[in-house]
Amino acid sequence: MSTVKQPHFKSSLARRLTLYIVGSAVFIALVVASSLIYLQTQTLYDNQCQSMAAINQRIAEVVREVFRDSQSLLYMAVQDDCFQEMNIQRIKNYFTRAMQRFPDFVCFCLLDKNGHEILRAGSCPHSYPLGEGLLEKQVIIALQNGGTESYIGPVFVKQNRPMTNIAATIHNDKGPIGIIYTTLDITKYSTLLSRVRIGNGGYAYMVDNKGYVIAHTDFRHVLKSEKWSDVTPVKHIMSGIEHAHNFGSDRYRAWNGREVIGVHAQIQPMGWGVIVEQPLASVYAPIKRTIIKTILWLLAAIGVLIALTLYLSRRITRPILTLKEGTQKFANGNWEVFFDFKTGDEIQALGEAFNSMAANLKNLYGKLHQEIKRVSLSREALCASEEKYRGIFENAAEGISRSTLDGTFIVANPALVAMLDYESVEELLALNIPKDIYASASDRDRYLQNLIKDGSVKNFETTFKKKDGTIIWVSLNAHALKNETGRIIGAEAIVSDITKRKKAEEARYELEEFNTRLVHAIPSFICVMEPDFRLSFVSDHAEQFFNRPVEEMLGKWGLCHFGCIYRKGQECGDRPDCWRCQAHPACRNCPLRLALIALFTRGEETVRKEMSLKKEVNGEEAEKTILFTVLSLQRGEKEMALLIMDDITRYKKLETQFFQAQKMESIGLLAGGVAHDFNNLLTSITGYASLLLNKLDKDRPEYTYVANIDQAGGRAAELIQQLLTFGRKVPTNPKPFQLNSLIEETRNLLLRTIPKNIAIESYLDPGLSITEADPVQIQQVVMNICINARDAMPNGGKLIIETTNAILDETYCNKYHGVLPGRYVCLAISDTGIGMSMEVTGRIFEPFFTTKGLGKGTGLGLSVAYAIVKNHRGFINVYSEVGRGTMFKIYLPAGGETRQEMEEKIKNLPTGDETILVIDDESSVLSVAQNILEDFGYTVMPVPDPREALTMYQKQQQKIDLVILDLIMPQMGGIECLDELLKINPGVKVILTSGYSANGQGKEAMRPELKGFIRKPFQISDLLTAVRKALDA
């Protein structure tokens, strides 16, 4: 046994320990010293600023006191009797005494109220005539405005001395009579500043409000021409900045570039400033001395600390180094190492522990040598046993392997090699199982946990990676391998490839998942019902359909949740015989109940019907129309019912609106067709009447008869116009306008036509949007509805007109056929009249339908209003209750661009001498057109047959200047005739005539080659204007 001695040598641990201790101490010392120096510096800075501020305040107060005394002297002077009486001799004596008593006053002057000099005492240093200086002018202006104050002028330089002027106004009982004026020498302020002691190297100076130095501790800086306006406190004084404590302190660079601490204050009312400055170096000089002393003491302390730390570290680390050396010898095979420490501390305990460990290791080494011999013999016996089963192992169809717990293959059969697509067993054995075989590391962990816990693993499914990275599914069956002590050291596993089975399962699952998502995506309520009416499946739309969670419906009896309309609010109860519900006698006829009973009892496969249910919508119970389909569903030997339900309430409403719109459209087409034929007849009547009126003398009795015919024709034309309006065959002149203005205009008209017992109230939105429509037609809509409201209030009432902006979303528009979402202008007209029943409300827009007595109405007013609004891409809603009144809501699209009128009215009817070919199948229209045109100088060739007209034009096209062509003719349509004319002469000028609008039914016939369009029945001015415009084109 060898004893390890304690060597003496330098250790890196000792050096590190020394550095740690010394570094930490130095850091702490530096932090403490820096903090103390910072606090001392800040304290010194604050004390110096306060001291300088006190000096600054004293100087400012002295200067202010001097100026207050000077102002008081002038104020007392102007109160003296000699000044009140303007006694020149006494005033001169007063000035002399004042200059003797106050030598700082250089001179005194007396001016009259206009600024002219009266008296001067002393030597005035002005280079300009008295009364013309800036201060005198200010005082004269103030004197003329009634001012009574004293005034201080700017500082100026005279005789190498800074001076300033002080003036005051003289008043007596009669008012202002003059000005007293004095010049004050302020040189003594520099003397005052030079006596002030400001630390080491400090100084003070004064500046005026223009930045000039007017006093300084060093008089050499006074009276210089340059400004010190770039110095920070001078800027503050010039800008008039005042501080909360009447002074301000700052750190900045002085006029000479040196960094200083400065305190400044303003002197009012002169606007001057006094500044006290001290160089920063002199302020911090004591701090520098303190820093040097602190550094020297710190260096001395660090030296002592280093010496002490080196000594202690060597005492601590020497035994540790001894342990290190002994351990290295023990590791090299020297089993006789022994430590003999006598330190009595942890080092001695550590040495004793090492000695005990060395003895134990020596004993264990001997036992290990014996165990190695025994294991070698056991392995040979094991190899002999394994040889028996190698044939089974090599030829098995399943993969077989033996591996350690850390993931190393011990052996693997060819089937496992082929399963993972490796080329040899050796290549597979070289792999790491968790890294190279398992696709999921977590599966490997779970496999080992089960193996260690239970000693075996059965049907453990996981994924393996083949050599090319392909993933396969496998099933593992394994048992643990244990050593003699029972500790698990590995596992034997049988690996089965189940990839095909897993893919089949995944395909089946995906199909089921797809079918489930498909069912839940269908916007219908779908459920599967057992023969006892229990719900075994409910789609996601059940909650939206019945306002109940899906969980509350599964496993329950179905009819309890369907809200049967026949129950009248009675609960069926949650019981198996729910399908025999007798809560109301009508339940026996419930379509859904009967369909389900028919399917389960009589075997009917499909039932499809409509029924009504009670549903809660926004907290209120509403009746809904439901379309349900019941299908027979076979699941194994069990017969079930598949129930599909759809809410078709909205579709039923839209279907009703669509049928109503089709009915109105059909009536409109009929009305438009009849009106077209009447237009041709009225064209002859009104045309000949107009000709007769032009030819007859007004004194003849026949003139009155013809005028009556013309008026009757006009009224008939208005009636036909209403029919065409309802059929949407009239032209509109849409343009942007403000509906509120139209309502105000219409309200004034209604006030003259509606009885006084009906009050008209209007509530117009001031921010109403512009709408693009025909104002004349919209006014007709308002008048028609208001006249109906008047007739509905025979005993008086209220007529209320309202306007507002509205934004209609898609949900709202889906309730009404043909309504598009967007911005609208809403016009609401309501009355407090007798109201209407639902049957009447459903027919009010039909033409010629009226509830008024015979001769009291045509039944076209609301029909025309309906057609006009629809023609403007709007819609009308009506709400009415018997005995409570009626409300019409009109929605017109908001916005639009301004359009110019299509034609301009011509005051004088034009004439001409050209030849015109008129083609129309109505002889009366031909006759009227011929007579009108010939009366105004034209040559007319009337032809009733379009084919004959084409022959005539082909022969005489050089003579014919214009063709007037009817749109609808039985022999040949106007469009076909136009095409033939263009073939003959592409430059032919053609005007089209029709009873339809150019923007309505006649729009399809409009061609670029046409020179105009005339709507029947036409007036003389319309015809002549269109003809002249076409000929001149």
C-alpha cells in the first residue's frame, strides 16, 4: 500500500478561485465608489445651482429696485404742482436738484403733448431731435390714447456707456399736457456685478431683450456690437420664457465655447435678463480630487485582497490536487493507493471514502472475473440449443427477431429481411431499431413500456419503415428475455405485415366519414328513427331546425321534438307510446305520424308530404311549412325509418309572390296591347282636331266643338298613358334628384286638395340619399297613394309621409321576388283610415280593381303606382289592418349619375320644303301626318303598304329626303322594312314611329342608322321638331 503525499505546486483551480474572489470584490468596490461619486457630484451640482440662483435673484432684485425708484421719481415729479402748472423755471430747478441728488440721471427733458421740446437739463446723449425717438413716439401715442403709465426705452450706447430712457406722461384736470423724459446711466450695474463672488472662476452679466450685453463682471465684454443670442439662457430671455421659480438653470456652452453651469432670470418690466455662470471644470474640481483619493485607496485594498486570497486558495486546493494524483494512479491499475489526510475536515472524509471504495472495487473485480468464466460456458450451451430451432427460424413466413432493449438486433430471420426490403441479414442487424425501423418513436416507447410491465406484448400495431422509406403497418407479438436474476435484457418478437388490412380499414373509415360529413352538410334535418320512434341518428342541422341540442334528441322519442301543430302547446311526454299521441283529436291526422305508422305497420317504402309545424323564431312562435320524406331503411334484420325534413316556408312565399308578379305582368301586357290600338285611333282624332283648330276662326261656333273634341282626346290619351304606364310601355326621364324636395312640393299641392280635417305630417330625413328616377312619375305615385288615403279617411285623420335611407341585405331581399340587395331610399305613406282586409290588400294593385262606389274611381291609381315603381327597379310593400289604417312603403334605388334631357323644347315650330315618304298601315295616321307636314311646307308621299313604299323609294330615292316608318305593320314589320331601305340606300334618313316607348318595347328596334323616334299619339310640335332635326342631321 502506497501513501500519496501532498505536493506543492501552482494549481489552475487556485488561480480561478483567486480571480473570482478578487474580481467580485473589485466589482463591488467599483459599484459602491461609482455610486458615492455620482451622489456627491449630483449634490455638488444641485448646491452650486441653488447658490447661483440665490445670487441671481439678489442681482435681479437690485436692478428692479433701481428702476422702481427711477419710475417713482418720475411719478412723483409729474404730481408736483410745477409740472401741473407747467412752470418752466420751477421745473428747471426741479431737474437740477434731481440730477445733483441722483448722478445716474444724465439729463432731463420736458416735451409738450405733441412731442416738441420745451425744456432740457443736462447733456442729453441723443443723436436725433427730441420727440422723434422710438420711446418718445410710443409715449406720445399712449398719451393721445389716454395712457398714464411710465415707459422704459431700449438700451443704447453713448460716450462708451450703456444708457436707457425712462418717460412718463403729465396730466392735469384738463387732460394730458406733456411728457417728462430722462436718460439713465446703467454703467454701475457692471460695477455691481464685479463685486459679486461666484465660486472659483464664476461671473455674471446682464443682457437686454435683443441679446446685447449691457453689464458684465468683466467690463471689457460690455458695449460690444455682437449679440450673445446663441447662448441658451440668452435665447430664453429673448423669447420671454418664464420659469416656475422665476429663474432657470441649465448646463450648456458659453459664448467662448467653454462648458458652464448657468442660472438666469428675467427682469420685468424691462424684458432684460441677468445670467450667472460658472465653468463646469471649477465646479467639479473637488470631485476630481476625491476620485483620485478613492482610486488610490481601492488599489491598496485590492493588493491586500490578492495576497490574502492566494494564501487561502493554496490551503484549500493543495489536498484536492493530492486526491487528483492518487485517483489517476488508481485508474492506471495501482490498487494500493491510500490517502492519509489529517486535516479534520471534508478533505479528510473524502480521502477515507476513496480508501473504502478502492477496497470494494478490488473485491468486485475478483468476483467479476469468476462470472465471466461462467457466462462463457453458458453461451456455448445456448448455441447448441439454438441450432435445433434454426431450421424453423430460417423458414418461417412471419418475421422473427431477437433484440436488446436499447434497440440492437441480435438475430433476424430472412422473412423479416424480405418484409423490410433489405438485401441480407447482416445489413438488417447493423441497423438501430428505434431510429431506422420504427416510423414513430412514441410507438417504440409504448412497446417497451408494455413489454416491461406485462412481460409480453400481444397484437401491438405500429408502423415500420422499409429500406426505401415506404411505411408499412405491422402487428407485433413478443415476450421478454430475462437473465438469471429475472431482469429483462431483450425481447423475441414475431412481426406480421398487416398493411393490406389497415388500408382496407382506412378506406372503409374514410367512406363512412365522407358519408357522415355529406349528411351533416345537407341543409336539411335528417334523422334515423327506430320502430319505437326513438332517434338513433340526428344530423347537425337538428339544433337549427328545432332549437334543441342534438344531445337532447338522441335516444328520445322523436315526435316529442317535432312541435306538432295539433298539440296546441300541450306536452306529449317522454314515453314509449308517444306515437299514439292523443293530446289533440287532430293528431290522428298528423301527416308525419301517419307516414311513420304506414312505414312501420304496412311496409310502405317512401312517403313525401307537406305539413305545418310550430317553430320558435326570435323568441316568438311561428308557423312553418315543412316538406318531409320518410324512407324505409334496412340495417341488418332491423327495419328503421329515414326521415328528411326541409323548411320550405320561404319558397312557398316566393312562389306566391312569383305567381302574383306573373299575373300583374300578364295584365300589363294586355293593357299595353289595348292602349297601342287606341293610340292609333287617338292619333287621327287629336291630329284632325289640331288641324281644324288651326284653320277655324275662334269666333265660329264650330271652334268650341272641335276644342272639346281635342280636350276629350287629351283626356283619353292620359288614360291610355296610365295603361301604358302600368304595362311599362311609357318612356321615363330618369335623373338624379332629392326626394325630400319633391315631397315638399307635393305636400303643398296636397294642402290645397285634401280636406282640412285631415292633418298632413311629414318626417323627412335631412341626410337622405339622392335617387335616380323620373320626378314626374314619382310625384304621380305619391299623389295616387295620398288620394287613396284621403278617400280612406272620410271623417278626417292623419296623413303621414316619411323618408329615410335603407340598406337591404340578401336575407331581407330573399323574402321578395325580384328585389336585389343594396342601398335604397324608402318613402313611407301612412294613414289612420278604415284600413283593408287581407283579401282586398292582395288585389289593390290589379288594374280597374276598386272598392269605391260607381263613378268615384277608375281603379288605375295604385296599378299605375305599382308599375312606375317596378319600372324604376324598386318595389312597394303595403301593410293594412281593418279599422287601424294603411301604410305604403316604397323603396327606390339610391344614387345615380346626372343625365341630360334627350330633347329640348323648341319655342317656334320649324318648317321646310323637303319631300317626305310616310309609311303606316293606318290610313287615319297617314292622313293626319300628311296634312300636318303639308301645312308647314313639306311635300308628302303617303303609302299604307311597306312593299309598295320600297318600290316607290327605289325609283324615286333621289327625290325623297326623309322616310317616316311605323314600327308595327301587318304586311311587313318596320324593322324588316328598314333593313330593305338600307340595302337600297345605306345613307337613307329614317324616323321610326310607334305607340311604344323608345326606352321600352321600342328599344329593341332602335338602330344607329335611325335619325329619330316619335311616340304615338304625337303632337304637331313633336312631329315637326323630329322631322327638322332628322333632315338637318
